[in-house]
Amino acid sequence: MTQSSTSSLPQTRPAQQARILWQVRCDTPVGRRLLPIASGVIVPTGRGSRTAIRRIGLSTGDTLWEATLDAPAAASIARTGRTLAVPLTAGRLASLDILDGAPTPFSWQRVMGELADPVYAHGGRVYLRLMPGTGARLVAFEVGRDAPLWTVTDPTRGASGTRLAVTRDRLIVAGAATRETVSVTAFDLADGQLRWQQDKLDGQLLDLWALAGVIDVLTSEEGLFGLDAETGAIRSHRHADLPSPRAWLAGDSLLALTKQKSEQTLFCMNAMGEQVTGRLREPQDRLERVIGAHPGEVLVSRPGGAPALYRLPGLEPIALPEADAIGPTHSVTWARDVAYLVSEDRHTITALELQA
């Protein structure tokens, strides 16, 4: 792994500008989603039968520790407290100490089935999905215990595109009930008991967001539903005339990318209301796709070129003078004031400071 710093910034800056903190080149490709932490980022890379887990420092891009595991990663890394849970193939779950990468004194070892994304960690527990080959299930583990805390049937039956979220005392599971409907189910975090199920949402699941007692569920056919986190009842139904099935939630913003004739338009709308707060209209050869969004910013790609940043909710451009040094981008992972970009070949990680 090699690391390089950036050149100095120009003397005159726009009102908002992002800059490269560092770039790191990995010998093997990034295999799963990065995991941001307060002091940097956890990076899983690998090829063949091994996985390397690295902790990279925020300020310099230096590798603080590296751990090698003897199996490929099966799903994304999750963190609770000092524990990193690393799902591996053959139904194994490794656990590492976030401070030094050492294996923790206990290990969950084999988990009775093949693991799959998404993985969620919260309050000293790790919530996993097991694939249908051994019976699609959700399993909860607690740090310090080898045996599962609880196991329940996966209501999505192992469907791809399933999302997990956590409220104060509920694990929320959203995914396809059929090809044309979405199911949202709530389980008690403590014992896995079913609390409610909402399966009357039409369309395909686009996004899931949990905020202040409300579960926002975005579907391709019916727009945005607000479900009561305690009961699952539909409290609101907004954006029923969503302009495109390519849509994303980013906190209280809703993004939609439309394609008409020779141009594409990216809309930003208030998720709670119906008003458009920003509009970016570009020829099709200048706006390719939305790489990722979170509350505050959205990253888009230009065909064959560097990414571009915009501020939410108004879609004002954020200057990125070093964009050519980044190049085509595969994915982005957001932290508080930093975005971690993975290159198209998945070998280079770029840390962007968003409030430069």
C-alpha cells in the first residue's frame, strides 16, 4: 500500500471547496464497503483466499495496523464499541480489536450458514443475515458471548437489496415481499420477538431511513412512506408522483435522477414536504450517475471522468480543484466532514475534506 499527499490549494477559494487530504494505493482491490471511524477509516481488501483489514489514520493516510484473515470477506465490516465484526465465507465471523487489529479473546467462529450484506452493529450487538441455502435467517450476537443471542426467520427470504436500520429498541428489516411489493418488519432488539410487519407498500425498495420515531421507506411505485416506529402504521405518504425510479434518501432530502431525450436532471426535494429545493440539469454526456449521497452532499460521476460534488438541499456546486487527480469513482463512504472515494479499479482510496 502506498500513500501520497496533495499539492497546496490555490490562494483564492470559492465559498465552499473540498480538497484531497490523502490518497492511498492498495496492492489488492477493496472488496467491501469502507467503515469510517472518528480517527480514520477501516479498509477491507483481498484477493483469492485471504482478506486484509487495515486501519488508516485520518490526518496522514498512514496504515496504523493491518490484520490478515485466512478467508475472503462475505459481507461488510460492522463495528460496536472496540469490536470489529468481519463476516467471512463458510459462515465464519471474525472479531478484531479496533485499537490494534488483534483478535479479541472470544470469537463467534462458525455461524451456521453463509453470511450476506447488510450487516448492522449497535449497542454491543451484531445483526447478521444468513443466506437461503441454510434457511434465510437473521441472527443477533452479543459482544462477549459465543452463542447467538437470538435467531429468527428472515422476512425477506434472503432477497437482495434488503436494508437494515435500528431505532431505540427495534431492528427494522425492509426488502422485497414479492416482485411488486415491499415488506417492512420490526423485531425487538433484546429478544428478536416480532413487533409489527407492514407489507402493503407497492413497488421495489429504493431506500430506508430511520429518524426520530419514523421509518421512511422509499419505493419505486408509491414514493415515500413514513411508518410509525412503534406500530408500523402508515403515518404519511409523500412524493407519490416521484419523477424517476432512480431515487435516494439523504436525511431530510430526497434525490431523483431523470432522463429525458438528450439531457438528465437531478432533482433535490424536501422529504417532509413536496417542494423542489434544487435542480441540476445537464446533457446526458455530462451527468452519468449518482455515486452516493448523505445529509449535506451528493457525489455524481461524469462519463469517463472525475466526480463532482454538490451541496444539499440546493444542489450548489462544491469546488473540487483536484478532481482530475481522483478520476472515475466506484463508490463513496461518508463520514462527518470527510468522504472516502474508491476508484473504479478499486485499488485507490481518496480522502476528501468536505469543509476545506
